[in-house]
Amino acid sequence: MANTFSNAGIALTTTGRTTVYTCPSSPTTTAILHAIYISNVDGTNSVNATVEATVDGGTTYRKIGYLLPVPPNSTLILDKPVNLEGGDILAVTASVANDLEVFCSILEVT
């Protein structure tokens, strides 16, 4: 069994659901998201973020956090582990385009 630390990050340029990370399914892999950082780079406006993960390899999304407010010039940290199986997806939706950046700290186990 091999453990690999990894990172994933993205700037949310749209208000639609945006994939931040997909757990590899080959070789058989599970992923532990140690922390999810959501930063609001807008100096004036608060932005809401919804964080979701699939539970069945990419089809059915379940909310981890719903309409979480991220104040201007600040970072929201979700620091409880989230476990993903092969093919599962972590996605974030922003209420405003171009104001949020997301970064995840990940441990992949193969």
C-alpha cells in the first residue's frame, strides 16, 4: 500500500459546480482530504460557497457545506477529513464568479 501526499487547487471562474479534485480509480485508490481552503480574493464582497462530493463514483452529489459565507479578503477552512473512493469528485459552487480560489490537501492511498 502506497501513500502519496497531493494538492489540488482551482480558481472558480463560474457560478456553476466546478470540479476541484477527482480521486483516481486506477490503480484502486482512496483519498483523504485533510483540509479544504476556500479563499475570497474580492476585497469588497462576501461570496457563498457550496462544497459537495459524490458518493457513487461521480453521479450523486452530497453537500459537505451549503451556502457557506466567505467574507471579503478571508479564507474559510474545512479541516475535518473527507474520504473519497475511486472516481469520487469534490466540487465547489460559488455564488459569484471569479472571487473564490479553492485549495485541498490530500492523501492518496493506493
